[in-house]
Amino acid sequence: MESDTASFEGSEKVSIFGNNKTTTFEEKEERERSEMGDREPLIDRHRRRISGIGNKSLSRQSSFRQYFEHAAAETYLITGLSFKLLRYLGVGYRWITRLLALLCYAMLLLPGFLQVVYSYYFSNQVHRSIIYGDQPRNRLDLYLPMGPDGKKPVVIFVTGGAWIIGYKAWGSLLGLQLAERDIIVASLDYRNFPQGTISDMIKDVSQGISFVCNNIAAVGGDPDRIYLVGQSAGAHISACALLEQAIRESQGESCSWSVSQIKTYFSLSGGIMEGESSLKKYSPELRVQDKSIAKAVSLLPPFILFHGTEDKSIPSVASENFADTLKNAGGHADLILYEGKTHTDMFVQDPLRGGKDELFEHLVSVIHADDEEALMRDANSSPMRRLVPEILVKLAAEPWKSFTSRLGKPLIVDDGIVYSCSEKFLYAFKSNGSMVSSVHLNYTCNGGIAPVYGGKGKVYIIAENKVLRINTLTAGTSDPAVELFFGNESTGERSDEILGLSASMLTSSVYINIRNEGLFAYSLRGRLRWSALPVINQFGYFQGCKNNVTDCYFKSPPIIDSCESSVYISNNEGELYSISARSPHFKWIQNLSSFDKVFTATPGNNGFLYVTVPAKAIVLGLDAFTGDISWEINIGPLSSAELLPVVDANGWVSIGSLDGFLYSISPTGILKKFSKASPVNSVIQVSPVLDCSGYAVYISQTEVEGKSSRVIDNYTFVSAMKPKNVVFSLLVPATEAFYWSDMYPGEFASNLSRSDLNKFNLNEEIALAFIAAANLKLAFSCSELRPKSISVIQESLRLKKKEYDQTISELEQKAAKEATTSNVLENLSNLVR
């Protein structure tokens, strides 16, 4: 690295399109004296301005015009180059809509941006375009505090901009706010693509760091308290610069600055470019794994990585993986995740909101950790001023929602199509993630309740307390695809919450549970067939809601048992009902409140009903005909109350646990535990998915770091989990055989992320659904199965079994009352066989 000859005193501000040079302070002072008479040295003028003594002059106005033209020229250049690049790359509709969203975003936040721009050009604390190198973009902006004299901590800030539109002024808001906390900020500019390569960007940033380290004392900065902050792409470039410098030092090269001068490195929503083997030279995550540079890694300062969990531009997993990799390589790294924050929230929206900014306060607390007086001033500091009304901040985020939407619970149908709703759309995908169709619903759907298949291409969903029926066969045609099946057209009219929905092709009915209203059965034409409340009065005797008749209501979604022709539903008092699917007749009511009032029911369609009690981590096996409990099995802790088991064609019920095991239970209550990955370092957080063969289940295990569990009052709590990767596998519980497995990151999951699904925020539940739909199954074809025919045969056999049971019961009673004859015993024996 060449030594830096420039200094803060000797910097000359020039246009990036003109000749570039650096001069000493003496040369500049002599020239200024000859042109304008005696004037104070530059640093003294800075100090006079900070104290409020300096006067604004004509040169100040000229400077403003010069730098406004400079910024405009830079913006024009970068914008033009960006459009050229996008045109050469074949930009489509998605990029155009993103650009429009960006323009809308900027316009809505313009009131705040204008205030920052005004301060940037007129504040006495800001000193712009100080030259630090010989390239046109080698400039930095300096933000000086107005606090008491004394050495002050220094932050070197490297802005983001997707390696294309980075500019030093993007750090003005952070620079002004840190200066108010008595911290000096140097915001670096650097060459962007295509002006320079990533190597050029790293060189520029390294030269800027060197310049600040060697000259900051001249403006009151403490050379022993310098911190490096990178945002987005700037985090990647600055991390590369640190690593390159550490490698040079470890090899004994002579350097103009040392990584030891950087006390801490902060990454804000960092684009670390993890795992790109083709760009290994510029991937810090890959390079620190190289054992040949272990000494260099040990020289790096502590890394603190800030990231929002809802960041779609650079997912938080990038910082998570880099933090883990750096620690494993011998470095120091801390990861701080901000729940629900996006890529711009922490750097733009939150600072514009004012008040107490969690990330900002954390940053300042680390910088002032060794300064008790500064910490006391921070504790007594006033909240930051709001620059933009909250309504504009929220509206600014709206245009991006379509790009960062979360898919709701999925529905997989026989032809391998996956349906899922998001916002006001129902999407249909092929198993490879390509979108088949999207249907506008006019209402916002409830993504927490999966769509329901009603046969013949009909899909039912809940949206704004309405039930919509979508004809998927007419999607994309001139015929209307969306029909209001239940509810009011008006969105303003109040209606009670729809808690669940199910459909039965055998009874040709749709069942809807409405809070405080009851269970309703409708024909496929939308005509009400019957309704039921959770309590009925027969001959002065109340059935249901024994402990609380007044405030009792059906709480769960209705569940269909095709073999029993029953609907299962529970109330808020912990009672489970079996109701005839064809009439409002209560077959039985089982009080399970002694276990817990919150549970889920899963029909086995094999004469059993399985009840999961999440709080107690228990699975119950009930006789579907009587409601009696046949067995009770303890399992591991569950991730949520909504976690559901699946029942395969062999009658085994399977559910995953946070202890890393899949628990599978036979119809007779035999328990087996399975785990493809090590259960010590993994968890199962989503429900298994039944393979189309009916005999196997897909499971998803998340491998984690730092897993710990403890038992308190018979409850097991699992915590401190940092996800590393996900293992998907296909298992047949009855034979204990694993038939297939894959990992994320992995080939299939990576292909999904490159499909149309990249417009959405994927999670394990969605990924598992697509894996199950992607023909990763047992040898025979699922298309050969006929689910409806099988259901009819099962129901026929079930009815025949009931007849036999009734005849056996009658013979047993007859044998008990009358003298037992060999003929009666023979008939009984034959029937039992």
C-alpha cells in the first residue's frame, strides 16, 4: 500500500471530472492569502464553525453550488450506468416495478431526506469531499461533533449501494446523529461498478481507512478509538479490506495502517457474499476457512453483525452463517438480530422515525463503553427528532410488500400442484416452484389457515371473514374464477371470526366454524343444510359446555373423518365433539380438559382419532366410534400449538419434536423414534407431510448450534437455537426405512430459491410442501392411486365392522342371559374371527 501524503489540512475539493491533486497546508494557505487576504488555517476555521463563530460567506454559497453540481453529476452518471447495465442484462418487468417502487419510496420519505440534505450542505459540522487518494471517487465527508474538547472516538463509515450506486452522502443521516453523540464520522466514497471492480472498491476503502487512521488526530479524533462500520455492500467491501490488510500484516509486509487500529467492526445488513465459490477471493466467509491464513484471522478486530430478520435483499442467514464461520475459524463475532426489521428499516426508516433507535443506541454503547462520562451523557440524551410522519414511513414500505410477501399455509393436491395464498392473491405452483397461475381475490386472505380442496378444481379459502370458492380450471380465462361462497360483500359490515373450514366430497358439504355462532354445514351450491351449537338441551339435560354454558363456543377448525362420516370439533372448555357429517347429531362428547383445554384432533380414518396436547407433549389415541381413550403416549416438546401429526396408510401417526426426533405411534400404541440428523443438534419445527403413496412421510430437521433444554415443572423448554441448515428426508415409519434425504442449502432447495418462489419469503413448511409434491416418493406412481375409491372401500369395510360388532354384542348378551349352548358359542367364535 502506498503511503498517504494527503492530510485533512491539505485537502483540496475538486470536481471528480477535473484534474486531481493534493497540496500541503502551507501551499494552500499561501495561495489563499494571495487571493483573499489573511485567513485562518482550515482546521481553525472548522473549530470556529463548530463553536458558531464563523460567518457564512459568498464562498460558502459557491461551495454549495459546486457540490450540488458534483452530486447531481455523480447521480446522473451512476443512474445512466445502472440503466445501461440492466439493459444489457435483459431487464424484465420485475426490475421495472422495483424501480417504480424505489421512486415511490423516495418520494414518500422526501420530507425527511430534504432535512438531511439541508444539514448536509449547510451544517457547520459537515465538511465534504476531502480528498484521500488519487482516484476521482477517493473522497470522504467528515462529520465533527460540537461537544467539549478532548479526543473523540472515530467511526469510518462505508456505505452500501449494491456495488453500483454507493455514495458517501448516503451516510449523512448516521453521520449527523453520531456527531450529536460526540463521535467523529468519516463517510468514505469509493469507485462503483462499472467504474471499478470489486478489487478496486476494496483498494479505495483500504486507502480511505489508512488516510483516516493517519490524519484523524488533526481534527481531535482519537487514533486509538477508531471503529469501522459497513452497511449492505459496504459491509462486504470493508470486511474484505480488513481481511486483506490482516493477511498482509501476517506475512510481514510494510503497511500504512494496521488492523489493530480498528477497535471493532460493525456490519449493518451486511452483504457478505457467503458461499460463492466462484468468487472465493471476495468472499470473507470462504476465505476465513482457509487454514493457511489462520494467523491473519486472529489479527482481526471483534466483529458485531446487525441484521433484520425480515431482510429480503440480503437474508439474515448471511450474517448468521458468517458469524458462525468466523468463530469457528478463531475470530471474534457477535450476531444481533432485529425481529421484523427489513434491509432499510435499521438504516433509513428507524432513524427517520426519531425516538430511541435500538440499533443506534447499541452502536453508541459499544463505542462509548470505556468512557463513563460519555455513557452518562448518552443516558441523559434527548430522543432523536422525528423527521417523517409515521404514516409516510409505513406507506413507503407498502410498494415493497409484493416483493417480500410471505406465503400462507400450503395445500397439496393429487396432481402435484401446490396452492398458497398471500395478501390478495391465491397462487398455484408446480412442484419445481414455477408459478402456474395467480388469482386476485379482492379480499386479503387468512394465510394462517390452509386452503381446502373441494374436488373438481374447486379450492376454498378464508379471506376477511368470508369464504371464497376459486375455480382453478377457469383461472386465466375470461370466466370469473372467484365466487363469494359465504359472507357479506361489504368489507365494512361486522361479522364474527371464521375459525376454520373443511370440505367433504363424500357428503358434498362445506363445514364452517364461526366464533360465537356455531358450526354450519353448507351444500356445494351454498345452501345451509344444518347448524349446531356447542350445547344442546334434550329433555332438560344439557349436552356440552358442562362448566360454562354462557361463554362456551366451538374453537377449533372442523375435521372430517371420512370412514366414520363424522365431524370432529372442540370447544374452548376442553371438550371434543363427534358430530354426524349429515346432521347436527352429537355422537359423543369427550371431556379432555384434565389434560389441557388446548389440543388438536387428527382423524386416522382407521377407527382411531388422534389428539395432540401440546402443553403436556402427549398424544392420545381415541376410539373413533365411542370417544374412549385407548392409549396415551408421551412425546418430546412441540414447537407450537398448531403443530399437527400426519397419519399414514399403515395407521401410524407421526409428529416432530424440538428434541430432534420424529415420534411415530402405531394404531395399538407402539412408539418409535426416528432422526436422520443428530437429534442432539437438531429440532423439528414444522408438521410432517404425507407422501402421495400414503405410506411414507416427509420430515424437516433443522440443525442448530447452541441448543439447550431444561425441564421446569414437568415442562421441557428448548432455547438458544441458531439455525445452520435443514435436513429433509422421506421415511416409512412401519418399516423404519429412510428412502431419501437432501439438505438445505442443497440442489433441490437451491433450485426452488431460483424459481418463482424467490418473490416470497420461504420457510421450512413451504419448502417441505414442495419437496413432497416433487415426485420424490416410493417406486410406484402415486397417479395409480384412486383416493376416492379407496375412501369408499374403507367406509364400506368400516360399516361392515360395525355390523359385526353389533352382532357380537347381541350374542354376548344372549350367552350371558341364557344357558350357553355350543351353537351360540360357535356363532360367536366365527364372528370374532
